Amino acid sequence: MKKNIIKNALVLIAFFSMSFTFAQAKKPTIMVVPSDVWCNTNGYMMVFDNQGTKTKIPDYKKAFQENADLLLVIGKINTMMAERGFPLKDMGAAMKSLESESAENSMLTSKTGSGVVENPIDKLKKVAKADIIMQLTWTLNTTGPKKSVTFNLQGLDAYTDKQVAGAQGTGAPSFSAELPVLLEEAVLAHLDNFNAQLQKHFDDLFANGREITVRIKKFDSWADDLETEFGGKELSAVIEDWMAANTVKGRFSTTDSTENMMLFEQVRIPLADANGKSIDARGFIKGLQDFLKKPPYAITNKLMTKGLGQATIVLGEK
Amino acid sequence: MNKKLLLLFVFLIAATGINAQQKKADKATEAFRYEIECAGIGTDGTYLIKVWSYSKNAKFAVTQAKKNAVHGIIFKGFSGGAQGCVSQKPLASSPNIEDEKADFFKSFFADGGDYMKYVSESSDGNIDAADRVKVGKEYKIGVIVSVSKDALRRYLEESGVVRGLSSGF
């Protein structure tokens, strides 16, 4: 009898802990990044020759190594976000970790002397990234002896390129305050409003599903294309039907569609699958991958993802 | 004996009057009959605000200011302006929460309730002459208070009144 009670209690505990785990959605990562405008204004840009065109890109490493004000602002934002129970990914630390990982990969060998494989796409993807980028810009305004700071914080969804939160404004002019003090005041004044908008974005995510972007492409070695008909229906229409059936309330937009590619934006996916397991873009689009692999389509395809919200299926080969 | 009865009678009338005034002040709070303006950028985790409260008795307007301040931070927010102030949204995302969680807020805003933990007067009880205005039969009193908004938000999140930023993840 006693054994039975303990057994039942254990089953109940396991059940509740599983439901709790499954009820959680995948948490997006957030990282503060100095904007291109700020990097350009403060001389943290690299210039390279892109097939005859001089192109400027931000030199984040130099900015993090040389600008103490940048570290102060990012540190303050990170601290305040951690207090809200949402610790952020630190860009400086992420860049260092990528560097050390590259060094480790180049030195790593198995007992038989094999090295770690990395294709060009893997190399391209090795950058500090997050699901939501907090893009930071500030400018110091001076009018005679008075100084003030104009502060601009934009929360950008890395996959949909939408601004999901923001806070902007100019602080009170001061005769005596130092720049770090003005910057700290700006963060204190603006971060709550930023978080209020971020909270609205998360509420929308829980109510209407996560918004992702899906791309369909084809390898040139594949003889068919998206206009190939299956049972009198073009493949592009078949894929659209699958999207309509599997998205939350059938919400998605077919932004581009040709015989070689399709682009779906504003695709609203559920936060959990039919089994209650939390899913992201990869988990969602895996369903489409399996659907296309099965007859009557029997299309071999390759699935690639970027973070929680971007997925690409390339048809024709692995 | 008669003197004692008279004293008791006077005491009862005074107590009833005070109670009635407190109830009136609480009703004014519930009806959002107060104004909040920013009084500067507070220290980390706090809002520094000036609360304008109304009462026939100036003393009540001062004591009610703390209750109004916390009520305003939760349900009303405040607009920006001078001193580098930025408009702030209320902690509650929906104004209906006050009705939905009526039991919680009744005890929270009771006299000596938990709201007292999150607010403190910044002016040591001294009211500037310009912040004491007679409007008709009432006083409009402005009191500068500091509200520990981070601690208040955490308490409301733990009590399930507002959602935390990482709730659901």
C-alpha cells in the first residue's frame, strides 16, 4: 500500500514537471550592439574593397577595446535587464568566445589525426548573434558650456527585421555633469519604456505565435522546380497549403514566389507542437521537410536554420 | 460622570470624522483623483515623483500622497517634462487589473498595507508654500516622494498581478 502511494506520487511529480517543462517557450537571446551610425561617428569602422566599391563595416572589436563609455552603457543595460530576470548576451564576451573556439577548432585533432570539419557556410555563420538586437546610439550635444545626451535604443527582431521595441529621447542639459553620468541617467530614464514595449511583443508572441521567416530554394542539380505539378497542383501551391494548415490561424505572407524560390514572411508558428514540446523555426519547418520527403513528392531536401526564427529548405539534394 | 460622557461623545465624533475623511481620500485614490509629475531622475530602481492630492484637510492630502504615488505608478504612469524626465508607462499593462485582482489591491492599499514598503517621502514632511494650493473648499497639496519601482514590480510579479519579462519562457 505504502509502495503504491509513493509510486503514484512519483508518477504525479514526473507528470507535473514534464508539463511545466513543455509549457515553456524557447527563450529568445538579446544582445546590445552599437549601431553603425555610432561606430561611424566615433571612428570604429573598417574599410575594405568590395570588387572596386569601398565598403565600410563596423569594427566592433576595436570599439569594445577602446571605448569605456560603450562598456559602461552596455554594462548598465545588462545589469538592469538581469534584474528584470532577463540576462542579456554580452557582445564583447561572445566575440572573445568565438575567437577562442576558432583557435581550439584549428588545434583539435582526434586520436587518428582527423580535424574538425567546417564548410564555408559554417564559417559565415560564426558571428556573435542574438534573436533580438538592442541597437544602441547616442550623441553628445553641446550648446556653449551645456551638455546633453540624445539616446536611442531600438529592439530589432533579427529574423523579421521589425523593430519590436524602442526608446528615444534627449536628457536635460547640464553644465557640470560628466558624459558617463549623463549616459547612466539616459539608460535609467529609457530602459523601463523599452522593456514595456518588449513585454508587449512577448505577449503578442504568446497570443499569436512566434513570427518567423521561411525560404524555399532549389539546387541547380535538381531537374524539377516549384512549378512542377503533383496531382494537378504546382509544388509552390502544395507548400502554401501546408503552411496554411500548420501556421497559427493560417497566418503567413508569400512575399516572393518564382519557379526557383519562395519567401514566406510573417509566418506565425505555434510555441509548442502537438505533443506539447516547445518548438522554434527548425522544429516547425522540419514538418515541411518530412512532408516533402514522403510520396507522392519524394523530394530530397536540405534544412538550414538561423537562430529561433529563420529557416531555409533547399530542394533537390542534401 | 456627565463630563466623561461628553468627552467620550466628542472623541467618537472626531474618530468618525477622521474615518470618513480617510474613506473619502481612499475613494479619490480609486477614482484616480490625483496628479503625478516627474520630479527628476531617481536613483537606480526608483522613480522620483511629485504627487498632487486633494483633501479638505491638508494633513490627509499629505498622508494620502504615498498611497496615490504607488497607485499611480501601478495604474497611471506619468508624463515627462523638465529635469530630463521621460514619460513612464504604468506597471500594469491593463487598467482592468485593479478590478480583476480587487482582493489583492484591497489589502495592498489598506491603511498601513504593503504599499508602504515601496514609497518614502523625500521632503521630510516639509511642504513648499507653492505646493500648498487652496482650490475652493479643498487643499491641493504637492508632495515629492520616491517609489522603489523595481522592488514594487518584483513584488507584483511574484504575486501574479503583472507578468514578468521572462514569464512563459
